[in-house]
Amino acid sequence: MATELQLSDTEWELMKVLWDCAPASVNQIAERTKSTMEWHPKTVRTMLIRLHKKGIVEHVLIDNIQHYQPLYSREECSQHAAESFLDRVFDGALTPMVAHFTKRRHLTAEERDALERLLEVPPQENKE
């Protein structure tokens, strides 16, 4: 995985668009983010160049227009972010993290059942 797979909040928003519609041009991405982020195409281009330098996206020519697409799936980026968070905030320990979130947010009966099912499955099979 890329050594710089750390994504800023705005990079996450841009990647969400790419995961949904890649390959996409700068203008297509700017149009898709218009209602929520109102990014100018120059801003989108700058962010894409940054992500390209990090090795997270690539560009391909389609009809003489550069289109960008992710090199990593949403799942790969989410996994890296979760592991990084766990290591930074909870020293890599799952129990304090789960305790932290379950004490601060109400778990529904369905969420409790899902957690119990996950705990019953051996770790190498927990691929949900």
C-alpha cells in the first residue's frame, strides 16, 4: 500500500466521487461535487495532482482528456484509515476502542447481535 495513503477530509470527499464514477475528468468531478462542496475545477485539479503524487490515483487519456481513477478501493483506504486510527489513538488495542464507542453511542439490538456474531468467528474469517 502507498506510504502516503493518509487522506485529508477533502481528499476523502474527492475519492468518494471517484469510487462512484471513475474514470472521470476534472470537470465531471467538479460538476458532481457542485451541490455539496462547490469546488472550482482548478481546486479539483490541484487535489487530483496531489493524490496522483501520493500514488493514490492515476490518470488515463480518454478522447484526449485526462480522466482520473483510484488505484485503491474504498475498502483498502478505509482499512488503512481504521488501522492508522486504532494505532494512533488506542495504541493498536481493539478492546479500549470498542469500549470507548459503545459507552458513548447507543447500540441497537441489531448492532449488538452483529458484534456478538463477529466475536464468535475466528479472526481470519472476519472479512465483513
